[in-house]
Amino acid sequence: MDSLLLRDDQSRSPEDRPRPDRSRTDCPVLLSQRLVLRSPHVEDIDALAHLANNAAIATMVSRMPHPYTAKDAADFVRRTNIGEIGKCVYAITKAENGEFLGCCALEPHAADEDTLEMGYWLGEPYWNRGYATEAAHALIDMAFRTRDIARIDARCRVTNIASRRVIQKCGFQFQGSGMVGNLAMGGMVPVEWYRLDRKTWLSLKSWGEMR
Ligand SMILES: CC(C)(COP(=O)(O)OP(=O)(O)OC[C@H]1O[C@@H](n2cnc3c(N)ncnc32)[C@H](O)[C@@H]1OP(=O)(O)O)[C@@H](O)C(=O)NCCC(=O)NCCS
């Protein structure tokens, strides 16, 4: 989740800061069996600050500060709402009661407009109930249905068994490994790189229909 949960970079001149993008119509609210994925709200700040202040999460995503403060959460919500962090950042919430569970996002690839990068995290109390996989399925379906993209990439630390499993359950295929920066770890960490291309997604979607 490269562009998620960045602190404000006040050192950059206004010209160098990301241009706000208010056209969020390409990120519709997403519904799944148990979840609603919607843009982060001010009302999420307390739960976000509480859940994100967890080294077990921060050390697994690229740019989450740790410790994570209420100010970080407020900055995150404000900046996602004006389009400064990512083009498509979602709060993952429970459909039955609106409870905030975590975040997921799709980011454009820096050098390839046909590729999006997917990221996600959930508060630790909600792990291992299939929520991340359910959110990722909704995100992937939306991306391939509404955008003219060829593929979605996902990366996880080599030590991240749960995320690797989510990636596998979404049909991604292993591409290679490498090193990426990790803010909470203060350096580079080894990661695995996975990819889901449009034809594989279409094949997975039609497999059930052919029975
Ligand atoms: C990664 C993360 C989002 C997964 O969320 P989740 O809702 O628990 O994921 P799911 O329940 O959909 O799937 C998790 C899978 O990992 C498996 N798993 C989790 N821990 C495991 C372990 N230690 N050993 C083996 N399998 C494990 C679960 O059994 C499940 O697989 P299954 O459905 O085949 O049984 C969550 O753990 C998280 O937020 N971690 C910290 C942040 C992070 O890693 N984000 C991703 C960065 S790439």
C-alpha cells in the first residue's frame, strides 16, 4: 500500500506536492457479502488511529508511520478525501454495523498506466475471518470492470504468510522478488511480487459459470 498513510511532507514546495484530484467518481462504493468499501470519513479517525498503531501492521506495509497517532489518522483521512493520497483509497467497513476494519487501495503504477497496484491492511482483531480476501475480490472486480487496465500487481514481504495467502486466493501469480522501502522498519525489506492479468481474472470469473 505504497501511497497510503503518508505523513504530510511539508518540506516540499507547493508546486512539488501532489496535485489534488477531486474526481473520485471512478472509485464507487463497493458492496460484498459482509463488507462495505467506501472512502474514509472523519468518523473513522479514532478507530483508524487505534487499529493502525500496531507494529504488526506497520512493518508489513510500505509507508505507515509507527507509532501511528490521531494526527496521522486525521491527515490520512483529510488527504485521501482531497485525492492527495492515492486515487482509490477505501475504508473497509462491516455491512451490518458500519464498523471500521481497515483500509485497502488501488494505486496507478508509476511507469505503466495499464497496471494498478493493490494494497490492504486490517486491524488485528479482525484477522483470519476472510475479510481481506473478500475486500480484495471486490476491489479487483471493480478495477477490471470499470477501467481499461491489463493487470493488477500485489507485493508482500516474504515473511507475510497471511498476505501471500490472500494474494493466492485472489488468483495472482508469482512474478519475482526484490527489495522495497519500509518506513516502519527504517530500510529496505525483501518482498515477493505477484500479478493478476485480465485474462486470468476473466477465466476465474467464468470458471464457475461453465459447470
Ligand atoms: C494480511 C492481512 C490483510 C490478511 O487479512 P485477513 O482478513 O486475515 O485475511 P484472510 O482471512 O482473507 O486470509 C488470511 C489467510 O492467511 C492464512 N494465515 C494467516 N496467518 C497464517 C499463518 N501464520 N500460517 C498459515 N496461514 C496463515 C489464513 O488461514 C487465511 O488463509 P485460508 O483462508 O486459506 O485459511 C492482515 O493479516 C493484515 O492486515 N496484516 C498486516 C498488514 C499487512 O500485512 N497488509 C498486507 C501488506 S502486503
